[in-house]
Amino acid sequence: MKSKFTLTIILLLLVVCGQTAAQDAASASQRANQQYVLFESERDKGGTPDAMYAYLLESYQEYVKVLAAPGNESYLRGAKNRLRNMYPSLLDAAIYYSGQKDPKGLDFAAAYIELPKLRIFQDELLPRASNYAVVVYFAAQSAYNQQKYTQAIDYFQEYLRTGDKTQEKDCYVYLNMIYMAQKNYAEQEKVLEEAIAKYPTTLDFLYNLVNVHIATNNMPKLLATIDRILEVDPNNMQVLPIKARILLMQKKNEEALEIFKRLYALEPGNFEYMTGLARANFNVATEIANSGLKIANDTEYALIRQRASGYLLDAKDLFLKILKIDPTATMYMQGLAGVYDFLGDKERYTVLTQILADGASFDTFQERFDKFMAENNKPVQPQPDAAPVPVPLEPAMLVIRVDSFMDSNNNRVIDAGESFAVQFTIENRGKGDAYNLRLRFSEQQGYDEYLDGPRELDGGNILAGASKQYTFRYLVKKEMPTALAKINIYAFEANGFDANPAELVVNTQEYAMPRLQVADYMFVANEGSSITRNGGGQLKLALQNLGAKTARNVKVNFKLPRNIFAVQQSEMMVDSIAPGDVAVLDYAFVVNNRYDSDSLAVMVNVTEDSHSSNLNEAYKVKLGDYLAASSTINWGQNIKKNPVNAPKVSLGFESELLENVPVGAVNPHRYALVIGNEDYSRTGANAEINVPYAVNDAYVFGEYCKRTFGVPDKQIKVIPNATTGMMHEMLGWLVSMASTDPEAELIFYYSGHGNNDEATKEPYLLPVDITGKNIRLGISLANLYKQLATYPVKGAYVFLDACFSGGYKSQAPLIAQKGVRVVPKVGMPQGHTLSFSSSSGDQTSSVYHDKKQGYYTYFLIKAIQDAKGNLTMKQLFEKTNADVKRATALIGKMQEPQYMVSPMWTDWENVQLRTPLPEEGAAASATH
């Protein structure tokens, strides 16, 4: 009975559990359906996104519960259909919250990513959106920012599986940081190796791999990784010190010594490199000295000691420098004592040993040493007097032979920052012995100032018929220039039997470093032709490497004033810029309506790994200024010292007319309006053909106004693509300048479309927003001349690169005239007004495509440039007229410039537009 009761209880429990599981599936399904219906209701009535998407997310989560619940068979079909339907909406929600920078975006992005992976869809491939990779990267980055590292790892790996390359590198960066934070060095090493395989020249990945091997104390892998970095960047200052220290630890002292020599030559003030070089010299000397302990031959042993002494002397000099910086450094006092002991300097050895025993500072050494010498009645002399030189019985005859030139990288060049050695033999071919040789190293042109090492060696004696080999060793300072070094080696003998000097000619090479410069820059408006408040723009930078070494990990930081906002991150990274190469960067920003200055400045800071190029510059633009034409910076200078293929870089218009521009004195009475109308496309269906290079024409003429004619910057307006309102407004501005300045000179320049009224034949200048059909909205020449004569002026100069015959620079007539050209009725200038125009009344004005300018403007400016600005208006017209006629005749489109002048201005011919500089006036006075 008892067993039956137990069985009944178990059966009842199983039934109850099964009913509960079924109820769980049913409850979850009911809740999921309800929330989905609420989502649809909010969506259809245009409810708030937060409420709508909250229902969607809860519905998704409940359906996932349905799939996991036992006894769910009757709910699977409905759950699958609902999940399929909500799949696109999850994407919409993820995009919405990512735009809001709301953490909930991760929940929806994760749901969108995970939904197709649910087991219920294993036999169905749900279509991915075209921006799937973007969503995955957003989810991964969001998870990382929320420190949900396991989820972040999954999504970064998912992004890598998509094959999209846009954020691939950043994924590796994030994965590396996650594994590093978790101290999961095995996975960190794995992901870094994968990244390095795809980005072999990105040193940041290799640097992180170095840190992994340091953390795991894996010296073989650490050295191998450092060597991989040095293959990419042989003078990498981040890993060379690490390698040198490891080699010292492994007792590979000679290898460590060579690296520390390079490091110390590059940064002689670096205490770490100084101490490393001192230890390496001392250790090498110790190895050499110990190697001679078993040698019985006194001569051989003496040679070994001599070789060791060279390293110990270098170590001694470094120990003294170190102890001057840190006089309590016991290790280096012990090393210095060892040097004194080896060299037989018993007095200094005794004093220093006592200081060590007393635990005193090296600062007390000189005082103690002087006292010690006085107490022992010894003169304070570092060296005993030399023994007398034997009188020669037969002459010695010394011959120097250079055996070899050895340098660190075996390129047979003395490179800045490396070490080199000259090995030579001196042979005594005479019958007498040579005594007390002094061997001297000298560079004929003074380049030995860049060499760190002994200039003189003690050569000892050389018996008749014998020879000895010697070596001069040097470190090359970082400042060594590129040149041709002429090295002489001298041997001076005590009795005067000196050798003829030997000469070694070898190239030197300056230190290879990157040298970054902003080769050119320009501002570009997002809309229209100028940057304005409530608008935006871009700063385009052309960053060029003029050095002889690749610039790596280039960081460009931008800083904006208050009320100007960056559209993108303010730090940009460029992996590398090879010598001569250019990286063009676009930095976008927007200006709000609260910005209260009339100009804006973008601060730009550029750094790179070697720290040899650190730029801090400000680039300015005036709000409202036209931005299509930008000044050109010619950055194509030859790099003589390190030949680099550095092409000329320009983001704007280039012209030889902008080189060697004649300079005139600033004339405060001159005012200029310069218009270049090129783009007539805004007129829509009735748009006329555009005018090639009119903006270039205006830009070049404007530069000559400022530089040669002396128009102050604030008294010139250069307007590309001027609309009707702009042209009339700016002409009014120009005329008004004469109202308060009786000495005013007004300059008006126009390049663009011109045409004449069909009824009156009156010529007009056309703004870019009207067509020939609305010609009277433009500026008539008669009205132009009339306005310029409104006030008495010293002179008004009009330059027109346009024609009014119905034809123009472009390939078709402005208004169809059925082949008939119309001669316009041209008004006469008034007052003190002079007008130069590009062609006669029945001719068209052509463009000079090779020069990217109009023929007339090009030869007008060329005449001014060739004469260095020193020509009269008459000479300017005659020269321009002849050159334009000759050039246009060659292309079969004869163009003959014209001039008109007010009848009352009789002495116009002698006017010069260039104002002489003050020193020219002084020189002229001195000749009279």
C-alpha cells in the first residue's frame, strides 16, 4: 500500500509539472502576441517611438521564451511567423536608438542579429539588410562601451565574418583591448596575429604583441616580435631599448652594445641609454679580459688587454657621467672601481673602494682623492712622465694601409645614428725601429665634429720589418649631414719618421626621419559657395611626407571654436605616409547661429611615432567668402639631402602666373571688385553654357590686385559666380568707396558671359542666375561707366574678359543668332574711366585651355609679370593686344583686344598700376 501511494504521488507530480510547462508556453505566447498587437497599434496610429519599440522588444523576448519552453509544439508556428514579421522592425528600432545614442539600441541590434540564428529558423535563411555589417559593428561597439565584453566579442567576431572591410581594423583593436583587460593572453595573442597578417605594417598591433610576450615572460617570442617591428622600422625607438635590455639579460653583450650605441647617439641625454651603454661596454670588456686568462703568451695577452681597455675607457667616461647625475648609484661606482683596478690606477681604485665601504656619495671623490694623494706625498698626476725616446741608429719607414671600413648596416655609408669603424695596418719597412707612435683621425671638412669617439690612439712601438693593426671606432651623431667625408689617418713617430697620411673617402647620410608638412589646404562649403552660420563645410588637408622615412601612426587632431561642431571624430589616424606620398583628409563641421565671429579657425595638431614631425597650425576662413578657388601652395622642392619623390601637391588652381608675382607698395586709396562668372547651371532648363576658367581668371587677377597693385585686403572683393543681387550690391559697394576718398582709384574686373539686348543692341554683363532672355536684369556697360563716374576719382579701371557679339568663350553662341553676329552699341566711359576689353564688337573671346584661363586675362597678367609691374597703361594695352592677336590667330579665332577712355582723361597713357616700394623711391632719389 505504501509503494502504491508513493507511485501515485510521483505520477501526480509529473502531470502537474507537465501542465505547468504547458501553461508557461501558453502564458508566454499570449503575452508575446499581446505586446506585438500593441506594437502594431502604436505604429499604425503614429505613436511615440519609445512606446512602440518597448512593446516590440518585450514581444520578441516573450517569443524567445516560448521557443525555450517545454510543451511548446502548438505555439511554434505562430511564434515563427511573428518573429519573421518583426525582423525588419527590430532593425528600424536599432537604427532609431543608435541615432539617439540610447543604450537601448544594443537590445534591438542584438535581437536583429540573434533572431536568424534561432533554431526555429535553421531551415530558413532570413534576408539580411544591406547595412547588416553596420548594425553588427554598432552592437559590438555598444556592448563594449557598456562593458558587456562577452557579447562584444561575439559581435566583433560576427562583423569579421561578414567580410566587410570598413571597420575590420577597429574590430581587431577592440578585441585586443577586451582580451587585454581580461588578461586572456592566449586569445589576445591569437587575435593580434590575425590582425598582423592582414595589416603587417600597422605597428600598434605588433606593439601590443610585445606587451603580451612581456606579460607571459616569453623571451623567444618577445625578441622575434621585436625583430618583426624592426623589419618594418629599423630605428624604432620604442622597441630597440627593450631588445637591448633583453640582450644584456641574456649576456649577448656585443649585440646589446651595438644597439645601445645607436640609441645613445640619437639621444645622448637619455639616462637609460647612457647606463645601458656603460654596462654593455663594461660587460664586453670583462668577456674579452676573461678570455685571456688562460693565454700563456705575454704578447697575445697584452693584445687582449689592449682590446679590453678600449671598451673600459668608454665605460669609464660613461660611469663618470652617470655618477655626476646620480652620485649615490652604487652599481656604477663599483663598475668604475673595476675599471680603475684593471687599468692599474691604484690610487683612484683605493679611494673609490673606501667610498663604497663608507656608503658615501661619489660627490666626495675628488676631495678624498686630493687628500689621499697629499697624505702619500704623490703629485696629482693622472699619468707618469713618458720615458725618453731612444736615439735612432737607422731610419724607420712607416706605411699606412686601410684594411676595412665597417658600419652597422653594411651599406658602406656613414649613417647618422649608427656606429662605424676603420681598421688599418701600419707597417715599418725601414731598417730602424719606430717609437711612441701617435695615431690621429681627422676629417678634412670638419665633419668629425659629428663623430663621438677617440681622435687619437697610442700606437706604441713598431720594430723594423714588423706591422701592427689598429681600429678607430665611432658613433655618428644624429646631426650628421649628407655629404662626402674625406678621412685622413696620420701616424706621428717620436723621432720624426712620420708616415704619409692615408685617405678614405666615404659618403655620409643624414638621419632618416619623416618630415610631415601640410602641402596644401582648402575650405569647401557643404552648400553653395561659402560657409555661413547654420551651414557647414569641410577643411581639406593635403598632408605630405618630405622626409626620407615612412611616417607611421600619424595622428591628426582637429579643434574647433565654440558653437562650431564636428560632424565626425576630431582625431583621424593614418597608418603610414611613405616618403613623397600625400594623405588627403576631409574634416567636416557645422556652424550654428550663435557663432559670433566673422571668421573661424580650425586648430590642427599632427604627430607621428618618431616625434620628428609635430605640427601645430591654425587654418582660417572667413564666413561668407567664396570658396571655389583656393590659393595654391607649391610644395615640390627638391630634397637634395635625402632624395624623395615628392610631387607638387595642390588642392586648388595652379598657374605660373602665381609664381614671381611683382610686389608693389600698399596703396590705401585703391579699391577693387573682381568677378568671375563660370557656373551658369543654376538657371535650370534655360541654362546657358558655362564659362570655362572664369573663376581662375578672377582669382589670378585678384592676387595681382593685392600683391602688385597694392589693394589692401579689406578693400577688395573677389566674387566667383555672382548672382544678380550680388553683382548690383557689390558694384554699389565699389562706387560708395569713392564717396569719402577723393584720391580713390577703382578697379573693376569681370570674366564671364556678356551679351547685348536684341532690341537696343546695348551690351550687358550676365550674372550666373539669369539667361540672355532676361538680359536687362544684368549690368549694362553704359550703367557701369555711369556709376563709376558718380564721384570724382583719380582713376577708374575696367577690365572685361567677355564678348558681346552673341558668341563667347564656350562652344556655342549664348543666344542663337542663326550665324549672324551682332555688333553691340557700346557706351562711352565717363569722368576718369578707362576700359580694356578682350575683343572687338563682332568677335568672340576664347579660352586658353592649356593654361586654364581666358586668352585675354592670361596675356594681360603675363605682360604685368614679365615687366615686373613696371609698365604704363599704354604699354600694357599694346603688349597684351599683340600677344592675344598672335596666339588666337594660331587657333583660327582672331581676337583683338580694345580699349576705350573718357575723352576728358588725356594723360591716362602714363598711369602705372604698380605702386613703387619705399626703398625704390629712396634709391631713385639717391641717383639724382
